[in-house]
Amino acid sequence: MNTTNLIADYLIAGLVGILTIIVPYLLINPSYLYLILDNLKENNSIIIVLGLVIYTFGILYNQLSDIIENKFFKFFKNNFIQINEEKVKEKTNLDHHFALQFIVVNSESAYNYLSFRRTMVRILRTLLVSFCIFIFLHLIYSMFIHIFIHKLIFSIFNFLLIISILPLAFLTSKIVEKLYTGYYAAIINFVKVIETNKNHEIKN
């Protein structure tokens, strides 16, 4: 994967991850939102430090997303990733890792295209995982505050927001599945095209 794409992946993952942790609490106690915004306006150096924190956290959150994604699809008994990996091996006679390395060695433009597709997969995967974590954290925060700090008043807005996340998570999971399928299909096509070009060069 290109370094630029990788950095962008981690920054986006870190930003989404931090918002996933903070926003569920801000929905319960929004007063902290104004405090955060005021500090950012008054001290620009915080933005630089925050950028480093977001990037570092993005590396960890990306790994977490990978683990949770596997658990998510395994829970719903959706093994489309394994099916697509088997298709790559069946149609190219290469493991998908070796197929990708074959493309890297032989075609920089093909590899750049796959890097872009992989970036899209990572971003949507991160959103999918964040939707699931968002709902869980909002419930945990609400229970903790209600039991140990003060009683909470039922919020129709928060309830509707949580409910609306469920169809978004389902839609995102379908988009992620489609992106993965396209990614592996592209690997197969690139390997075949490269092999065809190599055979043509040998004949000539």
C-alpha cells in the first residue's frame, strides 16, 4: 500500500475511533463539547498534538477494526472473504497474498489501484465497527452515569439516533462486502492480464 494511502487510513481510522468514544458521552453530557471547542480555538498547538494522537490511535484502532470485523461477519455466518480468497487461488493458482505480491512486482499502476480499493475497504470497515461500538458505549455510559452519578432523563433524540444507526450498520456491512468482492476480483483480473502480457512478450 502507498505510504500516503496508509497515513490517510490511519488518520481517518484514528479520527473516527476517537469520535466513536467521545460522541456517545457528549450525547449524554454536551457541556464538554463547548469546553473542547474553546480549548482548540485558544491553543493551536493542541491541534498538532491531537493530530499525532489521532494517527497513533488510528494504528491501534485499525487493528481493532480488523478483529471486530472478523467477529462481526463470523457472528452472522458470512464467510464471503474466505470464499473470495478461495476464488483467487482457484483462478490464479496463487494464494491471495502471493497474487498481490505478483502484482506489486509487475505493475505499479495496478498496485496503486488496489491500494485505493483497499483504502476504501478500510474506511468503510472502520465505520462499520464504529457503528457497533457507538451503540455499545452509549448504553454503557448511560447505565454508569444513571447508577453512579445522577439519574438521566430519557432522550427521544438519542433514542432515535441509536435506532437510526442500526440500518446504517447493515447498509455499511453490505457495502463492505461489495468492496471486498471487487477488490479480490481486481486481483484476479490483474494477475491474468499480467500473465497474458508476459506470455505474449515471450512469444515475440
